[in-house]
Amino acid sequence: MSDVQKVQVGAVQLAYRVWGEEEAPPAVLLHCLGEDGEDWRGVVGRLAGTHRVFALDQRGHGHSDWPGDYGVAQWRDDVIGFLQALGLERVALIGHSLGALAALLVAAERPELVSQLVLEEVPPPLPADPPQEVPEPPRGPQPFDWQAKVAVVADRNAPDPVWWEALGKITAPTLVIGGGETSHIPQGHLGELAERIPDARLVTVEGAGHLVHEERPGEFLAAVNSFLAPRP
């Protein structure tokens, strides 16, 4: 894997890895809760064949700072700051789960920064039903700050209503990827989300569950590479 680099973004240092040719169009990968940039190891090789790929460790994860202050709005702002700090303009933004929710909010808040948007198993910003509960933290050291889990549960139970309304502000062509009925994400909600984004389409990889890029990397890459290919 690529060596870990760091950049200062506001009050936190964020770690990232980079692959691909410098002149290739940029793509930024955002992992799910509890993972880090290494989570993309099974698919990054193919993506780096066409793009300059940046895999970020989000705050509270991996080699990035663990400040104890978390929430989807902070992760969104970190991504915006990361793009600005590295001078990245018009990126393909690819997120999984928590990373997809952060990517969605970046595309709605700063549409000029996002050329294409890929949302893998994104939790729609609607109140969780039934409400989620914070489980007991696992014993021993963890690869992420457990307070990030606490923050995610809070945001899932009571998301800012503005987030759902903001879907219509996304101007980037968008690919929504679902893992089918074995996922804990309501697939009907993914369809509703895709309908609210002006230029979006939904691809379902039946039987993949929540971890599409890990369980079905070939089908994930086929959908993403086709989507990212230049349009005629």
C-alpha cells in the first residue's frame, strides 16, 4: 500500500494515502465507521489505473487525529478542508456508509468541488426507525475512537432535516450502490434518496450486503469504472 502522508486541516491532522499518476483526474475515497484508508485495498489498484486516488483516514480513525469531537458535519467539513489543503478541484468523491454520508453532504454544500459522486450503502439522512442504541465498547485497543460511534448513533437518530432537503442541491452525476436485502440499510430508502438527487441512478448488487466493495469487488468496480468513464 501507499505510504501514509499527513496534512493539517483546521485543528486536526488528517492522514491519507495516494496512488496513480499525478496528471490523472483526482478521486477521493472515504471509508466507513471503524475503518481507515486501508479498507479500500481490494479495489484501489483498478481505480488508480484511471485516477489519482486519495484514501483518507477520517478524524477519529487510523492515523488521523482522534480529537474526541465528532459528527457528520465535522467529517463533511474535514473533507472540504482536505480538498482545499491539497489543492484538489472537481474530484470524483467515493464514499462507503459513513463516508458516503459525508460525501453526500460535501456535494450538497460545495457542489463546485465534486465532479462525480459515488455513494455505496449510504445511510439516508432520515431518523433511524427504530432508534439506534450505542453498544458497549469492545475490550482492548480499537482502530478508531469509540466516541465516533457515539456521534454516529446520535446523528442517525436525529439527523439535521436540512440534510435530506439538501439532496436536490447536488449537481454532480451520482451513482448510488446498494447491497440488496441482506444489508441493514433499508434499500427502499436508497431508492428514495436516488430519486431526490437530480442526476442519480441506483445500482443494486444483490447479496452483497453492506460491504459491497469487499464482498463483490468485481461488480463494485464494474459499476464504478463504467460510471467514472468520460461521458460522450
